[in-house]
Amino acid sequence: MKYSFKNLEEYKNYFSSLIEKERNAEKEFHLNEIKRLSPQERQKKGRAVLGLKMKYIGEFLDFKIYRFNRNNMPEHQIKVGDIVLVSKGDPLKFAVEATVSMVGKNFIEVYSKDPIFRSKLYRLDLFANDITFKRMLKALDEMENGKWKMKNGVDILLGKKNPEVIEVIINSENLNESQNEALRKCINSEVFLIHGPPGTGKTTTLAEVIKKHIGKKILVTADSNVAVDNIMEKLVDFNIIRIGHPAKIESKLMKFSLDVKIRRDKRYKDVEKIIKKIDDLKYLQDKRCKKPTPGRRRGMSDEEILSLAKEGKGKRGVKAEWIKEMAEWLKIQKNINKLYEEKNRKIENIMNDILDNADAVFSTNSGAGGEFLENREFDVVFIDEAAQAMEPSTLIPLIKGKQAVFAGDHKQLPPTILSNEKKLMVSLFERFTALYDNIYHTLGIQYRMNEKINNFPSCEFYECKVKTYEKIKNITIKDLDIKENEIYGGYTPVVFIDTIGKFLEKTKSGSFSKYNPLEAEYVKNLVDKLIENGAKEEHIGVITPYKDHEEYIKKILKSAVEVKSVDGFQGREKEIIIVSLVRANENEEIGFLNDIRRLNVAITRPKRKLIVIGDANTLKINKTYEDLIEYIKKEGLYKTI
């Protein structure tokens, strides 16, 4: 990974190449999934839609436009700008690549340079989320073209200039001293990073910093919709606007959606009147006119059709009556187009007023590069969960601001990367912490977990800087009226259960994942015993690094206890967490368990009790796991099955 660059050209070339590799890897991922899964399984994942009918819409420039529809359209991940594969049912045999231009309740519209073959029914497969890649590349172009308004932004980005940190005298009564220190350094510094280890109130701190900037033009982003909604929830008392598809926004926050705000504006009644006029004209078109399709036109232009209709003539075997009906269709279409322009102009005026008067605008990183925020500049850009975003993704909102505040933790999960080129796994947040030791502050008090749970990750990952809030140091499951039982180590906060080579991992045919059926059964017994002794289902979470193991546990569990991957629990917490590590083999191989950031996430989710299950002999190949087991032997309970 490169941490500094000579100039913008080198920077742009470096990341353009990485983006292209990631784009190709995404296509490869989808092709492999198409090979591996049945059509129904892929549709269930939202990455394919089956049983579609097709209608040819027409041509635009060199592209042919098609609409695919079906009643009861299933939920899917296909969005405007995505590349899809159009096939009769097996995209591996033959498919046409197309780009999505419109998505409705019961239809998906696409355009393609290649004609699409005839079939009774069609299948669409998501092939690449191309819009995000295009926005990353566009951000690189805009930066090179001098559109970034941050005074020293380019030099800071290239690693050439140590950013100046300006500390002001300010405090918030809602923050502790460590959080207030971050606040004081964020207010006037061009770039600042809030480093938030687990449970330290990173998002709470960021929300307070945002509040202190109200009155300026503010943009708040994160890489995922969930993270955007999390920070939004802390600022609902302000006039905030959420950019993004309503389906991706949490229902209780829907009232802040730009779409909803536009429709609730009193001026929208005029828009509805125009929509009614358009619908009436379209009805008239369908009833009284013939649409000038390529087959009916026989090569005639709009002007020729209108001229022939005036003269009452036919041409090229097309009757005068048909010419007249096509001319009528064109005249009505001209009026419809004018009404569309008027409608769009009115909506744009409403939208601009709403955005101009907002206290803060919220979107995903990619969403910040959409048409709604085109050519908009902000005084401050806030990027939450910044350590989980690829650097080019972070650039999309970053170049819109004169000042930037990042919040994240590079010691937890990195950006998700599909390509073998792992350089994109280093986020801009992490790169800045490596380049500049003065522009970040680590929050130092955690409010989540028992001290015995906190102490190991604090010293292993955060130089022992993260201390436990006094009032929660000794919280245990006893406080929840759960009875003691030897199987889960009673009230001891940290427990390691060693499977001593008796529970061996397995691999399903055709799968790259792992599962451990006997370990899964042991997890089930632990969960059952905890519930039997007074724990509620919502108190317990089961974390495992492997998808096949997760699915196996879900299948055998009778309760509604949450079972998820490490990624599924990032930013979450439970009273009790059981971590099932799966790997147990004679070769002492632990695969991607070697990424200790995943371990950090897993063991910092519980508040009162952490139970880790695994084969100590296999795990000890990695020093961090060996240290964890030794720590639990000393400070908690180590037991064998």
C-alpha cells in the first residue's frame, strides 16, 4: 500500500487502477455465484429476477431501450446505473449486458447497444453495481480538475503537508473529557479524525460535533445506509434531510427523506396537477393514436410523418390514415414532453429550497455523488464509519467540503474488498493515522462492557488506553437474574471453552466456507441452558466467522437467538455473546481468523459475559489468540469440554 504520493496524477492513476480491478472482481463474484446457486436461490438473495416479460421501448442515441416487468416483483438489489445480464434463464450460456436506466414497482428498464433476443420469459442478473465505481472515478477526475475547495486538501491527501490542528475552548455537558477533547480539536481544524474503540461513544461524540456546527452547510455520510441512519437518529431534533432511495431508509426516519419532504411541500399540488395532465394525454395517445414504432415508420422521420399528415398522404406502403394517427401521437407527445419539463423544473425548485434550508444533509458516500448534490458545496463534511470505506468511496463526499471530520476505528473491520488486490483494504482513515499522528484523538472511556471483557482488547489493540466507566466495571449476568450454571461458567465475565481436538471442522462440497457440527451442537446446549436459567433470547448473540457455520447453528437452534457473522455484529452489542471460532484441524490452519480485527469486533460485543469456544491447539498458531487464551486463564475461566 502506498501512503504518500508525488502528485495528483500519480494518486489518480494508482486508485483508478485499483477501482478497475475491484469492478472486475465484482463481475467475477457474480459469475461465480450464478454458477454456484440455483436461479431461485439467487433471486432469494435479491441478485436476480426471474419470470420477466419484455417490451421494446425504442431507441435513444445508439442505445436500444427495453422494459422488463412482472406482477409481484420480488425484492431485489438492482438499482439505476447497475450492469445486468439479460438471459432466457441461463446467463452462462448466453446473455446480453445492459445498464439499468429506471426501476419501478413492477418493472426494470434497461438500455443496451446490442439488441436483446426474443423469448417468452427473461431473467435479469445483477452483474456490477457500476454507479458507485463511476462516482469514485468521477471524484478522482474532479479532484484533478481543482474542484475541491479545502485549502490544503490536496497536499494533505498526498501526504505532503502535516495538517494544522486548531484547538478551541469549547465543551459539551453531554460528553466526557476524552470526548470533549475530540470536540475541541474538530471545530476549526481542516481535517480531524475521531478514533472510537468499541463502546467509547464515537457516534455520540460525532453527533455533538455536528450540533456545534449547525448554522454552516453540513454534509454527513457513511458507507452504508445503516450507519447513516444510526447517526441521523441522534439529530432528529434538527431540520435534517436524507438523500437516498426510500426503501433503504429506516421507516421511523422516512419523514426526513428528500422524496417525502418534496411531496409534503404545499407547492407539490401544482406538480400533481401536471402529472394528471400527463396521464390524461397518455390515455388519449393510447386510445386515439398509433405509436410510430420502427415497424410503422418504415424509416420515416418525425418531420416526414407530420408533413405527410398535413397533406393527407401515405408513403412506403403506410396508409394516410395511419400517418395521420402517428402524427397525432407525435403532437400529443410534444405536449407531454413540455409538461415533463415543467414538472421537473417545479420539483427541482422545491428540492433546492429544501436543501438550501437544511441544517444538515445525510447520504451514503456513494449517494453524495448523485444528481441531487451535483455542484453543491459544504462547509463541513462528516464521514462516520470511515475506516470501513474504501478510500475512493470516501473521496466522493470529501471533495464537496472545505473542512472534514472522520469518525471510525481502523482496528475493527476494514473495507470489504472482492479483488485479490488488497491495497483498497487500507481506508483513508487508516492512511491518515499512519501519516499524521497529530490529527486523530482516541476516545478513552468505554461504556459497554465489564472491565474483565474490556481489558484484553484495550491492551492488545489500543495500547491499554481504553478504560472502563466506573459504574459498569463489575456488571455481570447476575444483575439480570440469570442463575449460575457450570456449563457456561457461572457469573465469570470471560470464559474460554477448549474443544481439545474433539470437534473437527468440515467443508461442504463446492463451498469455500467452514462449519463445525459438534461445536454448533455445543453452542446450542449453551444457549438452551442460558435460557433455561433465566436469560431472555434478546440477551444472547452468537457470532461466528463462517457463513456455513452460521447457517448450521440457525438450523439447529430452537430459539430466536440472533446468530450472525462478525460483519453482522459490527456496531452492535448484547448482554451475552458466544463466539464460535470453528477452526479445528491437524494442520493448525486458521485461514482468515488471522485477521485479528475480526476477533476484536467479536469479543467487544458483549456487555456482561463473553464465551469463546474453539480448539486452543489450532488457534495458538496465531499469537493474539494464544494471548487471549492465556488472559482468560488468568482473569476468567478456562475449561475443556
